[in-house]
Amino acid sequence: MNKQYQEAYSFCKAYYDKHDYPVYHNWWHSVEVLAALEKICDWYAVPEADRITLKIAALGHDLGHLKGPKNHEQNSIDILQPFLDEQCFDKASQESIAQYIRATDITTTPETFEEKLMRDADLFYIGTADYWEQAELYRQELTDAGQNFTDKEWNTFQLNFLRQQTFFLNRVEEKLQATRNNHILKLTKLIEI
């Protein structure tokens, strides 16, 4: 395993451990995004050497949630920056990591293959059976922050979210779209009740 990646893994884990993170955007979410990223990389036969910056971005992409959801992508980059400097990451790698973290902002459109891969890894769960559990964790996180929803409001919020999101890479869409569509159908039925 790459030494820089090992150091980044340890840094991110320690950072999460030192702080009180929300119930969804935390270390375990980052590990799940990392696992999804690895799966997608395998589907596209991305060489291990090309995965390092992507994996580091996956681990650090939500560090900034400690300061709240607003601008958390930039906050995550700012938290990682001193570590990357200390570990002597070259400027190109640092810029790539920042670029991949910015790609997780759902208000943007990823353009490069790597950006699309990163976004699809972050939202991978919406096309899996884990969606319902992850959605409930996010609901709890919002509730903890003072944003409450009735069940109908939450289901409508989630339905709109799923309808707005798309997978950007063909293989991801081929493997996950049907499950995502089933979630949309179930939410639609729940709202009609």
C-alpha cells in the first residue's frame, strides 16, 4: 500500500476521531465512499497508481462538515492542505485532490472522468439497498441540526433529491440505476399514502 495513502488514511481517521461529527457525514461515510470508489475503479480497471489521489479525496471529502454543511468542500480542502504540504505531495497531486473534493458538491457538474468517478462514489448508496439506512442517518443529522421533517415532507425531500441526481459514468448507471429507480417508485407510493 502506498505510504502517502496510509498517512492520509491515518490523518483523516485521527481528525474524525478528535472531533464530534454528525451521524451521517462522518468517518464511516468516508469509508463507504472509499469502498464505492474502489468498486468503480475496479469496473473501469483504473491502475492502483492512479487511484491514490482519488482515495485520499474520498477519505477527506467531508472533513469540512465539522464547520457545517455550507462550503464544506472548501473547508475539507483547507483541513487537508497542511497535511498534504507536510507529506510533500506535489502541487499537481494537491490540485487533483482538491478538484475531486469539489466534484462532490451536488450543485456542480463533474467534467473529467475522475470527477465523475468521485461524484458517483459519493452518491453510490442511492443505487443500493443501503439507501434507506443512509437516508435515515442523514435525516437524523438534519434533525440534530434543528431541521425537522414530517414523514411526508422527508419522503418528498428524498424523492426530489433522487430525481435530481444522476450517475455520470455508464457502468455505474448500468449497475445502480434500476435500484435507484425502485427507490423513486417506493418514495412516490409512500407520498401518495
